Amino acid sequence: MSPTPGRTSDGPGRRSFGADGSLRDDLFGDAFASSGDAFAESRLVFLEGNRLPERFRGLAESGVPSFSAAEIGFGTGANFALCAELFFRLCPDRTLEYEGLEGYPLSPAELRAAHARWPGELKPWAEALQKTWDEGKDELAFRNARLHLRFGLFADVLPTLERKADAWILDGFAPSKNPDAWSDALFAQIARLSAPGATAATFTVAGDVRRRLLRAGFDVEKRPGFGRKRSRLEARLARPAGEVAPGAVPGTSAGECKKALRHALEQAVRSGDESRARSLLGEAGAKPDGGLLFLALRSPAPVGLLSLLLARGCPPDARNAKGSTALIEAIRAGLPEAEELLLANGADPGLPDGRGRTPETWRALVRNGTRKR
């Protein structure tokens, strides 16, 4: 039986409470929180993991009016309540914007039962959430927090959002239980919706999760876990999605890093971003090849990128999949400066394309207004 996303529980048997009052999702086969001190664990994993105490204090001393957080796996709202209570204490004159994503929301009765275990300082937040559930609303404004509830499959909800998050709380059910909450598509959306310098924190250290955070542009670090859990993850956005520092994540192979660097370099060249391409070819250690010359010729900054790539070792007589050379493509594109640059770097002025047409033949065709293959 597959659970169906919706505003309320899927009915009897979907969730159950243990003898200690802990809530469990029986279809996913996972608990909403650990059986130990779940609030202490959340403070360590998600609040400390995103450096929220430190950042909230800094915000209170700055002129920045708000902070934005987003959570994958809203559940009972415990992480929201902890975050919002901390923010209220440290930044009473600022606004917290909080996106709470949940694929399978609790029913009002389940929410009340789960909140019965909450500590006293969080009771006002529990009551505010229960009222929101009872009224069927998806927005909550309480104290200086603004909660935006987003119910539905994460893959459907994330593409509709625009607000950039300063911090991500990744608290879906374990990757082995609910892989959709940890997919490549989800991390691509997280990258899109992350503010510069955004952080992310999660309880899992699964290899796939680390690699996907890496590909999304985050630096990732294992940190000591809570209680009997050995490790957890902290991450910080350090690069555009696709850029990878080799060895940044233990367990990430050299091949994976090379592939991600190549993708990032292609994107930089294609978009005409000479500065980013220079950075990737320098500190990041990306390796250029002849195929990049053709992307450069079609970019908004062909001459600057060609100069950079040729200086870094791209072969000037590189051919594309159709057998054409970079020099011929520069002629066809009407880029005389690019032609001169390629020739100055050793391109063969007589090298024909795959159909035997030389650069001089193509110059004549271009002069006559014929550029087709």
C-alpha cells in the first residue's frame, strides 16, 4: 500500500503511538522522532547544525529585517517550534519566514496527541499549530514568525516556490524508507531555492545524501551525532550547483568529482561566465578539452573564453561530433577575432572538415551568404 499525500491522515492504521507516546508512521516504517530526548536531538542536529543561535544573534545586531528557513518533513512541527521560539527570544524585532513542507500531514487528532509530549516553553506554538490545523489553514502568523505550510509531494511543491532559504532542515523519513525525500530532483530544487551562504543540516550521513548535497553546491561535513548516533551532517552552500571541490566529501569518488567539475565548466563556458570558468580551471582543478572551444564560440563572450581555454591547453585543431574544426566554426559564426586567436595558437589553416571543405572554402561560402553544412 502506498501512502497518498493530502491534508489529513490516510485513516486507521496509518500511524500509531508507542507505549512511551512516540509517534510512528506504519506505512513508511519509521518514527517521527527518536525515542530519546527528541527535542535535545533536534536542537543539536538542526539548530546547532545550521548555526542558528549564532546567526540569530548576528541578525539581531544587523539591519537585516528577516531570516528564511525551510524544512523538508514538517511532521508535528517540532523543529519549527524550536526554531521559532529561539528566534523570538534572540530576534524579537525581526521576522522569521518558515516554509514547512509535508507530504503526508497529520490529522488534527494526531497532532494534538503528539503535542501532548511537548515541553512547556513550546506549548504556545503547539496551540497555534493546532488552531491552524483545526481551521484548515496553511498559513500561521504567531509572534514574529510566519509559517507557510506546503502540503503535497516534495517533487510537486518545491518547483512552485520562489523564496530563497537561509537554512534548510532536512528531516524527511530515512532515505531507505522514503527515497523521494532525498532524490536528485529534490536537491536540485534546494540548490535553486538557496540564498548565498545557505546552510543545511540533517540526521543522516547516507552516502547518496552527501553526494547529492555536494552536487548541489554544498560543502559537507560529518559532525558527532546525538546520543547513540555516531554522526550527522552539516552543509554550507559554497558553489553554484555542479561545482565540486575534489575530496570535499569523504566517500565521493574522483570520477564523481571530475564529472561534476566538467558539468560546471560547461555551464560557465556556455553562459559566457569567464570569471567562473577561470576559477574552475584554476583552484577547482577542472581539466579543459577541445569540446569546450565549440561551446565558447556559441557563448556571449567567445573571444575571452577562447583565449582562456587555449592558454589552459585546449587543442586548437579540436573537432566536434560532425567533424568540423574550431577554426571553421569561428568562420561560420562570423568571428574574425576568434579566427585570428585560433591561428595565433597553432590552428592549421588548411585542415578540412569531415566532408573535405577547408577553412578557405568556408570563407568563400560565408562571403557568398552560404553557411549551411
